[in-house]
Amino acid sequence: MAGKSRTYATSEITVIWKPDICIHSENCAHGLPKVFDPNRRPWVDLNEAEAGEIRQTIDNCPSGALSYGKAEAKPADTNAPEVEINVRQNGPLIVRGEFKLTDAQGKAIETSDTAALCRCGASNKKPFCDGAHKSMDFEG
Ligand code: SF4
Ligand code: FES
């Protein structure tokens, strides 16, 4: 999925947000409301918290819509599985790791190292979740 992205940066951290794959879970806004405020423009203000706190909050972004510079990435956990798939209650499948996503014809679909895949069938961005499961009150 070719997508647009926005970059926010300070001397401490660079943050990238990909609106096309944001599933509006608001983990970011709940985790660090001074930094991530959907009602403000720009909605990301990196001066409002320490870079470490921002990284921790971004680690909780379920879709991979938020990411930070690779130089700041966590050290690799050699015991971690290569791919982890988490079933979100009443929501998407969150896939993390090194994986390849392909369409029905076997053609590769562009992803980062995290993807939220629609489980409810209502997304307009299939195979990705777009948050529509909330408005249809999906249970599963
Ligand atoms: S998907 Fe990520 S960027 Fe989008 S609202 Fe949730 S935590 Fe924030
Ligand atoms: S699971 Fe989120 S839109 Fe379907």
C-alpha cells in the first residue's frame, strides 16, 4: 500500500505518521495526550515530552502508523518469535515482525513491520483495518 506520511522531528527524535494505516485506536492520544492531540494542528508536538516517553508510546501503536527513526530502535530480542499475530478484542489482527503480505494474485502489498488487518469485513482499506469495526460494533 503506497501511502502518504508525515514526519515530525526534533534533535532527539524523528517520528513518522502514516495516516492511511492509522486505525484511530487513540493509544497514542491516551498514552501521551500532550504530544498526540488529534484536535490540535499539527496534532504531533514532540517538544511536549522526553524522547524516551515518546518512543514507549509509539511502541503501543497497534497499526504501525506511528514509527520512529531506526537509529532509536529497541535492541533486538533474540528469543522473540519472527512474526507475532495478536487478535484485538472486537478489532483487527495486529501482525508484527518480518512478514510478506500478498493479495489474491500473490502480488506483494507494501507494509511496514506492523500491520492491522481487518477482521470485521467493514474496512474500506482492506486488507487493512481503518477503524470501521468501531462504528459497526463488531464483536469477536
Ligand atoms: S493507530 Fe497508532 S497513530 Fe493511529 S490513533 Fe492508534 S496509536 Fe495513534
Ligand atoms: S477490523 Fe477494523 S475495520 Fe475491520
